[in-house]
Amino acid sequence: MTTPEDHTLLRRAIALAAAARTAGDPPFGSLLAGPDGTVLAEERNTTRTDQDITAHPELKLARWAARELDAATAAGTTMYTSCEPCGMCAAVIQQAGLRRVVFALSGRQLLDIRPGSGRPAVPQEGPALFDEVRAVVEGYYR
Ligand SMILES: [Zn+2]
């Protein structure tokens, strides 16, 4: 359940999305806030201006948190984002150990606004060559 305080920070994420659009990038923006609502970092989508398909604001913020914050601090943060994180970003947010994500537009709502924006899954094949890859991986994690 989102609160009025959440909505204030979500509106900032929406403003960052508008700034991305003005700059010629897809209209998505996000920020990372501490437990008291202090904004720690902000990002916007820069996939066009950086010519980087991974330059989603959520991904950039999760990488920033993993690099700049200790694990306990990261675990207290909330990401506010103009749109529900895509699969790539959701995985990195989980890897970064953030506490919570609050989004405005859902992925489903985005597809309704922009039909055809989804991409087909890439087929994956495996497992294969278990003994060969096992020799490289086994013993690394202790
Ligand atoms: Zn994403």
C-alpha cells in the first residue's frame, strides 16, 4: 500500500521521466531513497543518448547502490520509479539487495499505452558439458 510520502517521491520519478523524454530518451525515471525518504541518487533513461540498451534508470541505480552503499544501507533503500522495472532491472535490483520498489505505471499498463513494445523471449538451450564446466565452477564458492 503506497502512502502520501511515497506519492511525493513517485512524482519526482515521473518528473525525471519527463526530463528523459525532453532529452530525446524513452520517458522513464527513477530515484533511490533512504528509510527517512532522503533522496540518495536519481537517474533517468539514457538508452538513446548513450546508445546503450541497458541504460535503464533502475539498472543504473541498482548498480550505484551495490557499488556505493554497504549492504545494510542498501537493504534500507526504496526505489521509486515511473514504471515497473523490466526483467533485466528487477534481477539487478534483487542482486543489489534493495528493500522495496514503488512504481507508478505497471508493465501491463505500459503495454496498453505502447502496444508491441514487448520482445519475444530468446530460446535458451542447456545444460550441456556438465563435467567440463563443473571443473571451472566447483570450489569457487565456499
Ligand atoms: Zn529495465
